[in-house]
Amino acid sequence: MLVPSSCSPNLFDTKSFRVIGLGLLLAVFASTGWAQSSTQGPAIDLEIINPSDGTNIFCVAPGGGLTARLFIRPGTDPTSCTPSCGTVVDGGAAHIATAVVDISFDNEKLNLATTISNAGNAAVDGLIQDNATQGRIGWALAGDWTPNAVTSGTLATPCAMQLFDSAAWVFEIEFTVQPTASGITSLHLRRETDAFALSFADICGSEAFTEANGGINEIIDGTVLISSSCADVLFFDGFETGTTTIWSTSTGP
């Protein structure tokens, strides 16, 4: 029997092996992709993470609460430049100065409760873009402001601003689940194929980092299963690619 070699305790019950909605799960995996955590590389990565275990998977009961975070991993390609303030500064995919991100969700299943920027990271001076009535929530990094994220305040010069240069979550989204909701839904990072210009930029040039030019690499959505019995759910991995990367042969219990 095949069992996962590693799995979050709240998603897998080794004694029950009950699968909820297998046909539905397979259909979703085939269309959305079921990814593990992103890996560091020359380009920028984004993913929706579950702060309780760091995965991209959520299981929540109808009427319950859901907390998700947008995690961004800067690239490893650095550059440098000398802006008008006269000091050499860092740039490139490894030193992000601005960003535009948008996340869509099914507002017939999920209600936006609150959003929080990561105040623990001074370089993450982001502004929340609340379009919940349209099923979207955005985040924009618009430079380094004092006070933080207050655009009527003072914007630091390129030679003084703190850049986003290390992997971190940048904002948190809290949802409540509709009491009548069920099935699978997603927290979808909108791509260029969704007619949304997901992009990042440094302070050294006018060209943004996008999917089209290779500046953005991995983009991983959050997948949400709404179920009243999460402890009995067995999540399958790798169906969309035909791989068995987290599975190992075992005699089982």
C-alpha cells in the first residue's frame, strides 16, 4: 500500500484512509496543479501558504475560519546602480522595490474578514487593495514610506530605502467560510493569463520582473477543501504530473 512519506497530521488519518470527493480532487488537480513549496532560484517566487504548517493546503469546516499568507521569495540575480542621490545601491530580482499582486477567491464560499501587512519586516511596506466585493484582494509594494504604508507620509529616496531582499510572508488574509459552503475552492494568484499584470521591479531600471520576461518563476495557489471532517481527509499529491514524489512503498498499518 502506498502512504505519504510525510504529511501534515491534520490532513491525514492513518487509521481511517477515507477519501472525500476523490473524483472532484482529481479534477481539480488536473486543472490547477498541486505544488509543494517553491525553491530558490534566479527569479522571483510567490505562493499562498498555510501559516500553521507552511503548506499550500487548507482544510476548513463550513462556518469556520481560514488564515492564509502571501509568501514571496526574491530571486538570486543581483545588480547595482547609482541613482541621482549618488550612492551605489542594490537592484535586480534579489532586491525588490515595488510590487503588484492580486489574489482572487470565491466570495460565494469565502467572506473576507480582515487583512494584515507584515509589520515585522520593515521592507514590506505594502498597501492592501480591498476588492472583496469582486472576489479579489491585492497587495502593492510602493516604496519605503514613513509612517509605514502611509502614502501621505514621506517616501524614502532610493539610497535610503529598505528593499525587500529576503523571503518572507508579506500580508495575511483571514476569511470566514459560508456555513452552507462545501467542496474545493482556491486562493488564486492571478497571472498574466488572467489579464492581470503581476509584476515586481527594483530601483535600477524601468523593466519590471514578470512571467513573460522570466523575472517571475514559480507561482503557487492555495487549495482549500471545505469539509466538516478534515481529520479523515487523505490528500493525494502528484496527480497533475503523474509523479509520486512524496509517496513510498509501505506495508501499512
